[in-house]
Amino acid sequence: MLHAQLFHAPQQAPLIEVVNEDDELLLSSPDAEWYRILKHFPDEVYCPIAARYYDALYDFNKKQPKEFKIGESCEEEKGQAALRFLFDRPTMDKSASVLYEEEYEIAQREGVSPHSIGPGITPDRLGGRKPKCFFALFKSFFGATIMGYRPEPEEVHRLLSSNLSFARVCGFIPRGADEQYWFKYVPSLRKLEQFDQIMTDYGLWNEIKYDEVRKNIDEGFIKKEKVLVGDTTHYHAYSGFETVTYNDKDGKEKRKSQSKVTKNCRCEDQDNCSHPWELADEGAGTIVKKHNKYIWGHKASILGLPLQGIPLDALAVADAATHDGETFLPHVANLFENVPTVSKWIDTVLYDSACDNEKLRKDFESLLHVQLRASLNPRSRKTLDDDLPRGMDRLTPYGNLLCKGAHSMDYKGMRYEDEKFVYAAPVDENGISVCLSCAQKPLCCPLSTKGRVVTLPFDKLPHINVDDPPMAKRFKAMMRLRPSVERMIKRLKCDLADDRLTKRGNGAFQAYLDKTMIGFHILLRS
């Protein structure tokens, strides 16, 4: 009776409750946290999103496949389409958004009330079979994630078919060979694919992701921090590529890798049929990891809180070949818009050397009112070994000064009035300057009793920001927080999913990231 009152729907209390011994063992096992999460999952909280899903399902079933009018796009050749797609990419068209922006489908409200549904309670329609339960389907997908499997229909179907305890705790029961359709039976692969497609096309995965983050903030599972870190990571694409040759604005011939151009039809002569050309894997690109190491894949931008190691958002980059430094500002702005509480916390954002750009710092200050700190990128600057103070051997582009005694000088600060950086000799474990026992002392600082002090003019390091030099201890202490984003990426990409995609296109990739984030934040509350 408690169950019926909870969901505001009349339902007869079960007269017999079946208890399975293996389920009881899983419930008490310390290694089956996934089972306890699914068993005690607060389904009632998700009734509003369930109502939206049933509306979307009804809208999806009403829509007929789009008919293509004969004659549209029939004059475009394959090579012309490849060039058109090439120049529309964000790496070629600077006005295009660098982050993937999906225009989700909107379903009309069909009168499904959140109070009329619950686990095993689906809305009634005038015709057709009862739909599969949203709560069981939803738990099947995020349950696969917290178990460490890919949240994709094929993997979910395998788990439901092979793991009876998993199917039962999600809300399904196995189906016999000759039994007729019943909405509580384990769904077919096609039904799981349909559920995933509807949740993707109507933006429900994306909506749940931000709901989970906001919920964890409101309930205190995510604590306030003043620093936000970011980075990008790659996922191997489930596609191939081709090389497109084009002429740049100066008429010089260049080549660029791009997803293959194809048609979404089964016509025997695709080169002459009327269907439009499209990219086989929109968003995939060549990602340069280091010299002579290239990866064909999709790129994701990750943001999170460093002290707690919690990712707050993961977004697909519209073109994987986009430079990392271009994704950070729009992604932070998107996070602040969707999770306003975080925008009130953050005063500093950290990134690697890809964001070492003065214009980008000013944009963060003026648009988001936060300070950007990035690892120094010396670019083409080389180490200086001449025209240095007496006894000094070399000055690296990172501001590290080394003496001829093979000691690294400690950065002490600067004299603004003289426009000079100040360095001093390091001390040993006894607090005594290393200069006093150095063999180079007669040539370097013969009269010094406290160790050598050296000053360098600002123009020796013109690329260094004197207001926040990377040699300073406060800068180094702050930047020690940045690598925590690598642990967040590892949790999302390795612990809760896989870095090899099984679907194509940015829409499917963004849904994959959303499902992984949902699993992480549900697991965080446990």
C-alpha cells in the first residue's frame, strides 16, 4: 500500500513476495555496490523525466520516416559535398561553434502525469501495446555504467540476457521462448536501441546529466571549491577517414583528413541518386598527440573540481581536430549557464599550456569574471647561455636559471621599479647556502657570505607575465591542482566506460558522455 501511495496510483499490494537467495547474497556483498544502488534507487524522483519520456515515445511513434523529394541535392557531386563539409568544419570556419550544439526534438505534451506512473506502472494509450517501463530501462543503462560496462544497447542487452539478478533488480523478468509480449519481459535489442535513440534525440540524457550535478550540489555531495580545472581527451572513432585536397585562400594546395562522405540510403547507384550526401562520422577528426602520433577519433572537453576530483561536465567537441585552447572558454561558459551555483564559487580556472594566451586571459576576465592560469608555453623561444650574470650557465624559456655549479637558482620575486626578476642561490638541508661549499665560488661570488643573489631584466623573459610569473611558488602551488583532471578523465573513460566508440556522429558521442556522467554522479551519492 505504501508503494501505491508513493506514486499516487491505485495498485494491489502483492500477496506473495518471491525472495531469491542470490539476490540476498548480492545485497549483502561488499563487492556488489551496483546491486544496492539499483535495489534502493529512488524512482519517485525521476517521475517528471519519465513522463517526458513517454510523451517523446508517443511523438516518436507518430512521426513517419521523412520522405525525400526527388530532385533535391541531386546535382551535387561527391567531391563537391566533401569540400562543402570541409569548409563548414570549425577548424576551417572560425564563426562555427567549437562545441557540439544539438537541436533536440520537442515532443508535444500528451497528458502523461508524473503522479500516474511509477516502476511497473506505465501510461495507458487508446491503442497499441503497453510500452516498456522507463524506470527499468533507465536503470538498465546507468546500471551497466556503474558496473564498468559501456552504456550502449548491445552491452545492456547482453547484461539483461545473461545476468538474471541484474534484470530482476532493474525491473524485468526473463521471457520464455513461446510467450507473448508483456511489457515486463526483458526487452529486445531493438527496444533498447529505440529507448537510447529517443533519450538522445529529445535531449533527455543531457537533461538528466545536469539534474544529477545540481542534485549532488544541493544535497552536499559536492562541496564548494574556488578552482575549476579542464582538459580534453580523445575517444577512438568507429569509422575511417579519407584525405581531401583543397586550395587555401592563397591558392596553395593543401590536404586534410575528414570522415568519409556517404548517403543514408540503399540505392544501388549512390553517385546518381537523389539523396543528399552526408558525413559518415560527423565530428571525428585527426587528433595530434605528439610528434608522429595521430589518432582518428572524437574529442571531449572535461571540467571538474580538483580537490574532490569530481567531473562537473563533459561535452563533445564539434570537430576533433580543434585546438584544445579554443574549447575551454565556451565550455566554462556553458557550465556556468547550466549549473549557476558553480559560477558563484569559481574565481580561478586552470588549464595546460594550450591556453597560455593573453587574449584568452582577458576574455575570461571580461566575460566570466574569473582568472585564467595556464602552464607556460614558451613556443619557439630557446635557452639562453650568453649575456648572463657572472657565474650563471643558462636561462631556460620557463624562467629557470642554472649556475655553473649545476645548481638551480631559487626565484625570490621581482623589483617592479627596476623591472628585474630576483634569484638567489638555494640552501641545503641545514639552511646553509650551497655557494659556500661550491667549487665555482672564487669565480662567481668570492666575497659573499650568504650566497649569490642575481637579478635579470624583464626583457630577458619577455614572454612571461610579470603579474603572475610561472617561477613563483604560489603559481606552482596552484598548478599542482591541474593534473587532477587526468584522474577524472580516467574515471569517466576507463572505469565507467570504454575509450573505443561503437556509434558514429557527435550526437551519439554526446549521449555516450552524458550517460557516463549520469552513472558517475549516481555512484557518487552512494
